[in-house]
Amino acid sequence: MFLLERVLTRLHIHIYNQSKKREIKFEVNNLPIDVLREIFGHLQSNALAACCLVNRKWRQLASDPTLWEKVIKHENDVFDKKKWEIYFKVDIGKEPPLPRLKKALNPRWLVLIPKTINGEPLTLKSLGGLIKQYFPENKHGYYSYIFKSENMTTKFLEEQGDTPNDKSRWVAMARKIDPKSLRKSYAQQKKLFDSKIPKGIEALVCMIAEYATTGNRLYSDNDRFIRCQEKDNVRSNVSFTPKGPIISQNYSDEGYSFMGIAPLQRF
């Protein structure tokens, strides 16, 4: 109602001014730019995208990055630079523009995966240092996964823990494991999801960001693991136990009821 009153007031002033010039004819396209901008700022992303197709004037207004940022953050759950500062007390450098996404049936979980943290490369080891804020009892931040008396988490961190994230990017990761990925071998999962299979560090950032903001442990139902794809065809398993996140190498290609894919889209 407040928005409607503001718009109608602006319209009244505009029409009154036009009538004084004896220009009574009124068209939406003749609205003042600031009135159009105010209206565009309250549209859904689908409608805003449609406005870009009307004419040059509307395209210029509807393409404003600050306008899209407002709309995207309103329609989705976003973990941005500001939230990195709030929940982890770190500087992640420059924030890339938010992707222009059409409105989805359910809010997306949009997370900024940074290239650096406080000027240092983001790696599994440096991420573990941030996770340790929430699980201080864990040596590396991660909960140790022991298999046949071997600490698989420590072993994986020794082999892959120093690999830096290549660039800052936004990702949208599903909050649930896709049921189509369960009981399928990795080869079958790869065929189904291909580039939407997350890297371990991407999955872990999304999981700890969710935990920091809501206290929820993603993908923790039924003690499930996410299969992830690292460089050089190395696969990893990621899970989130009550004692902290786990990451270890995935050696088996077999399909299991507790191991699936949480699809991720990169921007």
C-alpha cells in the first residue's frame, strides 16, 4: 500500500504538470524515469527481464545491476561478501556481480565461493580454519573419518588440502541430494549431472554457510554423503555429521543408497 501511494502521488504530480502544459494524453512510457525505476524495483525477476524487451528506454532502466541485485536477493537466499564478514569475520576481496536468474519455484541457495580469504588463497585447509570456529574440538576443523584404522580426512587434506580455488564465483547448490543420483555408480551419476557435480570445496562452503546462518546441517539425513569431483579425476566424499563436516577420498565407483549428488550450478 505504501508503494502504491508513492507511485500514485508521483503520477498525480506528473499528470498535473502535463495538464498545465495542456498535454492531457498519458502513457506509461511517458512516466518519469525515477517513477519507472521505483516500479521496476518491485518486480519479480521474470517481469524485469520482460521489461528489457519493451524498448531502449526500458532496457536501459531494467538492466541496472543494482536493480537486479535487489531483486535477486529478494527472491533467493544469498550468502554474499557481507555475510562472510558477519559470520566468519573475514575479507574475501571483490564481490562479482550476482547472476541474473529467473524466479524459481523455491528460493535458490546462492553462495559466493571466494578466491581468497584475507588475501590468502581459499583452500580446504584454510576453509577448515574457518570451520574450526564452529567445531573447535576438531584439529583441522573437519571431523575425522576413520576407515580401517586410517584417518581418511587427514590423508585427503595432505594430498588435496593446499589446492587453491581458481576464482571467485557465485554458485547455486541444491539443498537436497537428487534422488535420481542414489544407488547409481559414479559413471552413471557423471552421465546424469556432468558439470553440475560440485567440487569438495564448493560443497563444503555451501554447507558451512548454511550452518552458520541457520544451524542446519545440509544432506545430513540418513547419514548421507555427497560425491564430489576434484581435479585430475580425483573424487571425494563430503558429509556433515553432528561433530562437524567430513571430507575424504572416494575410491569406489559403486552405487549406494547413502551416496548421491547435490547438483550445483556455477556462474
